[in-house]
Amino acid sequence: MTTDRRLPQALSVYQAAGNSPSLARLTELVQESSDRLKAIESLLPEALRPAVQAGPIDGDTWCLLVSGNAAAAKIRQLLPLIQARLLGKGWKVTSIRLKILIVRK
């Protein structure tokens, strides 16, 4: 006696996001944040680029995730240039927050 059980078809993350409005919006925000980081990457010193990650977007505020106080201090100096670049690319960014990532050992 065989019972033919069918497993539900697996969905990719993008398919699942397309089926849920809230997940679709979250996916859009993640992609936009990544695009913003790519747009400002040339403004960052090459040695500093690995220390910066795209963070969340909250309305007109964007957050950059930075690994360390020294990197955050340098990026603070670049914030006017970063904001001008983003505005020039069409993104309405009124403020940029920096969040320092703490690596636990």
C-alpha cells in the first residue's frame, strides 16, 4: 500500500516576498539600501569600504552600519558629501545615522 504524499512546492525568497505585501516592501527596502551603498562607495576611502554596510531605511533616514569608532569618525566627516550624492541620485535623505557594530569575541 503506497500513499502518495506530495510535499508543498518550495518557493524562493523572491517568490514568497511577491506573495506578501509586507515582505515585498521589505525586499524593496533592502535592495534600495544596497543600491545607496553602491552609489556612495566611491566617496569612501578604499581601506574603509569593508568596514561599512548598508543598514535600514526609515522614511527619510538611512542608517549605515560601521565596524568601529575610527571608521565611524571618518564617515562622519564625509556625511555632507554622502548626503549630496544621494540627493543627486534622486533619493530623499534628510539624515544619515551611523550604527557601530560591536564584534563580540
